[in-house]
Amino acid sequence: MKKSYKIEVDCANCARKMEEEANATPGVQEAVVNFMLLKMNVTFEEGADAKAVMRAVRDNCKRVEDDCEIYL
Amino acid sequence: MTSKQKKTLVRIVVASALTVALMILRPENRWLALGLYLIPYLIAGYDILRKAAKGIAHRQPFDECFLMAVATIGAFALGEYTEGAAVMIFYQIGELFQSYAVGKSRRSIAELMDIRPDVARRRLEDGTLKEVDPDEVEIGSEIVVNPGEKIPIDGEVLAGEARLDTAALTGESVPRTVRTGDTVPSGCICLDGVLRIRTTREFGESTASRILELVENASSRKSRSEAFISRFARVYTPAVCIGAAALAILPPVIRLLMGQPADWMDWIYRALTFLVISCPCALVISIPLSFFAGLGVASRHGVLIKGANYLETLAGTDTVVFDKTGTMTRGVFEVAGIHHSAVPDRYTLRVAAHAERHSTHPIAASIRAAYGEALDEAAIGEVRELPGRGVQADVDGKTVLVGSERLMQDRGIACVPCSHAGTVVHVAEEERYLGHILISDQLKPGAAEAVASLRGLGVRRIVMLTGDREESAREIADTLGVDELHSGLLPDGKVTEVERLLKDSRGALAFVGDGINDAPVLSRADVGIAMGGLGSDAAIEAADVVLMDDDPRKLATGIRLARKCMRIVKENIWFSIGVKLLCLALGALGLASMWLAIFADVGVMVLAVLNAVRILLDRGSKKETT
């Protein structure tokens, strides 16, 4: 399953860090952050609950980059 | 500017003014000076300090805010108040510039791709118009487009005639005229005339939406350069921080052991300059920005590149292989000439057109099209199809034969063979040879020019593949000036041929086709390029790069833009890394002040960002715009 989320982040390196965190979150098969479009495209692992996974992704991202936001 | 940016700007201006004032006033008392300098420092950097504290709380020490906080607090501790405040101010200037530049290029690229319609004007059954969200319009609805408006949804013209500006889709500046019965793609602007359109697709499936989706996804497919920078950034910051710590501790300790004065202050200052240089932002921002701008500009020229990775490959093209039919030729048969006519050409054409009246063969259709006039049904008598030979018909009461050389030989009529490539149709009337009609696939305008520009770009090998016979393809190959011609190929033969060429090519191999029946070859090549994307979903699906209109010259445009973009990317990578490493070296030797370090950080980023958006100024070379 693939989904696209709108994100808010200030700098490119922070976007890169968000991508790393999202990829490290269980349930995420692949996450790609597009800084220019402020979008995060997430491919979930099979059977993963997208909503729960994305909440975890958001928490992880907030941990590395306080200012970021993911609109779920 | 957003309100957030304005607020930062005000803070920067106030903090800079105060710092400059303090630099002029030079407060004597050390503690007083510290107190006074802390005011602009905190105005400029309070949010940085707060973020740094949070970073430590979250055990994420290596972020830029933390580094800036350590470097500036360190400078204050060393008594370098001006530098402490200035570093913070410049850092904020850099951040502000970056966020402004990125926002600006986001918007200007969005403008380039401004094909998203806002409303659809739907015509209700009673004839009144209602403005609705294009998303809500069902297939088969009737919509009305006024002059100056964008066509919101793909459809067919029910009534009206207008010129369409397709520039946003194809980069083609000459308007296209549409009439009743024509299909129109969404995203075009209706220049004059009112069009009533029956929609044939939903909004989400329409050309404009699909192209936008494609362009947006394109920048999410990351290139090797982006992956490289990502990996680099991951190790760069920690490595520089460790370097800074080592620089602050090791040399003084060694000096102490050797019995020299430790010079703690000096080494700590050098370590702090290290920290200022350690932020990888210039690198990380400029690469995706360059690709984003490159993809945007290419699509403005009607070259849709489906990903930054394909742009990278396209730039390295050294072999171009193309299919003849539909790529370099129009793919439709037309009468190219009437030769050896014993009577006026027009007469021969009229006779042939009437004899072929009932044939559904494409050759017959092209003869009728060339004749152009309405056929006189009364003139046609008995018609007999001669399979594999042609047709025998009574036209104006005379027996007419239209067909191959064999037909003429069968009837003992002397005919003249044709020296040109194409299909030859001989015509005879009452046993008398009238001449032959040459029907061939016509070269697209600009096809030869396209090959020449590819060569001008340094493409090493240009190969043409075709399913046609050698004789008919040779003439076209020679006109175009390609290096190699492989004819008589079946579809799987094309795949084999491309595989063989792939082994030989040093760079990337691009295959160009019409995207309709060459999907396997498109996917086998390093870059698959399809022509005529406007109106062909198959082409858009199958290829990595889509040339929106049918113009083969766009191929060179695409490669040129890809190369320019890659050159900018490389410049940015080596410039940013180079300057940073140089400043690190100078900093370690004690030759770089914190001012230079700030340039290495903020200055490099500003320059890299400006360089990245340079491609937006590309107006195309003269050849391409004609």
C-alpha cells in the first residue's frame, strides 16, 4: 500500500533526517521525502496499519526535527 | 515572503544594527560588553538555542542548531563577542535565504506547470451554465470553455472552432486549431472562440492531471547524485564534530607533553570554526533543488522526464537508437509523387482514386486522400479485386488496372519501375500505361535537423531500426544521416538489436519510439523515450521520458537540458565539498577565522542555490525555438 502525505519542514537536511527516521520505523517498507514538494510518499509493509504506523513515523520525526509536521 | 520569514528578517535587521553599533561603540568594561552583545545574539538566535536544547534532550546532538549553539557560546566564552553574535546572525541570514529561494523556485516551477484548471463550466440540460469543481464532472458531460480559459477535462468538441495554446503541455508555441469532432486535451488554453466539449474522461484521468502527477512523482525518484550526497551528509557532520573535538584537545595536550605552552584558547577557537563549517545544508539543499528545476524546465519544453534518475541517465547518452515509423516519419502513408505519367498527373490520380473507391486498404485511402475531391459514383462501373495484385475497375466506361508490377506483367503492359523508396502503384487504362503513383511514409519536418543536433551534442552512434525492407528504409537513413540502419526487423528482433548495441555502448543507450508497439524495447534500453505523448496514454505509461509532441528535435532539447542540469549538479557537489574541505584545512592550520567559516557555510549555500536555479533561465538555443 502506498500513500502520500503533506509535510512541513524548513531545511533540506532536516528532510533527509525525516526520511531516515521514517524508513527506520517498523511497518514502513520505503519512505521517500520530497523536500521540493513537501511530500512524503510511504509504502507500507503488508498488513501494516497505515494510521498507526504514520503516528509512529510522526513521533520519530519530531524527535529528530522538532519543527517538522506530517499532516495525517 | 511568509510571516515566518518576515519575522526572521526583522530579527536579523535589529540584531545586525545592534551588533554594528556595538562594534563602533566598543564598550570598555568586559562584563558590560558581554551583556550588551548578548542582546543581539539572543534576538538573532533564541530559537536556535531552544532547538539545540531540545536536540540534546532527544539525544540527537549532531544537528545544525546544536553546532551553531556550541560554536557561538564557545566564541563568547573565548571573549570573541562580535564573532559570536555575527555567526548567529549570518547563520540566520543563510536559513532565511534558503527558505526564500526554495519557496520562490517552488512557486516558479509551479507556474511553469500551470496547467491545473480551477473550475469547469458545465452546461446543464436547460442550457444554463454552472461553475463546478472539475473533479465533479462525470464522463459524457457537456462543458463550455471560453476564450482565455484552460480546458479542464479531456473531451471531444461538440461545437465551435478555436485555436489552442498547447505550450504548457508541449512547449510548442504555434497554436493548434480544433474544430467540431476533434479531441482536445486538458491543460490547453483556448485562445479564441467558444468550445462546447463532451468530456471523455474524468478529471483525475485527464491529460493535465496525469502530467502533473507524473511531474510531481518525478522529483521523488532520486538520482545517484542525491543518494551520494545523502550518504555523504550522514558521515560528514559527525566526522567534522569528532575532528573539532580532536582539534580542541589533542594538539594542546601534545604541546604540553612536549613541554611547550598549550595555547588552549587558540586551539579551541580553531575547533569552533570547524563546527561552523560542519553544517551540510549547502550540499543537501542544492542537489534536489537542481534536479527539481531541471525537471521543471524540461517539462516546460514538452520533455517529460519521469525521474531524476532518468535525467541523470539521459545526460550520459552516447548511443541513440530510434524506430523509423512514427518517430522520424509521420507513420502515415501519403502520395509522395506521380511519375512517368503519359497524361496529366491529376488524371492518373482521378482514375486511381475511382478504381480504389471501395478498397479499405491504407494505400487506397492515401490515394483517395491525395485526390481530395468527392468521388463521382456514377463514373464507377464494375469493380473486381485481384488479390495480391490490385484492382480492375470500369471508370468512365474504360477498363482501368491499378496495382503492382506483377499485375501489369500479367496483362502484358510495359511499366516503369520506381527508383524511390515506398510502395508503388501502377495505373493503366485500356491497356495503356498511365504511370505510377509513389506512396511513402513522409519524413517529419525537422527529422534531419534532429539527427544533426544529436551529433552536435556529441552522441557517438545514431542507429535506425525498422521493420521495413532495406530498400525503402535506406533512402530515409541516408537523408537523415544515421550511422547504422537495421531493417526488416520483427519486434523481438529490435530487442535483440538493442541488446547488442547496449553491450557496445560506453555511455547510456536511449531508445526512441512511438510508444505504441515498442514497449519491450523501451524498457530494455537505459532510457526509453516515447514520442507524441499528447493523446497517447500508452506512450506515457511505457517510457521513462516522454516527448509530448511529435517533434523529433525535442530529443536533442531533452539531452541538452539533462546535461546542463547534471553539470550544475556536479558543480554544486564539488564546489560545496571543495570549499568546505579547504576551509576545514585552513581552520585546522589556524589560517581561517570564524568569518571565513561563515562564508564556507552560508556563502557556499547561497551560491549553490543560485547556481541550482540558473537552469530556470534557460530559454533554449535558437535552433530549438524555431
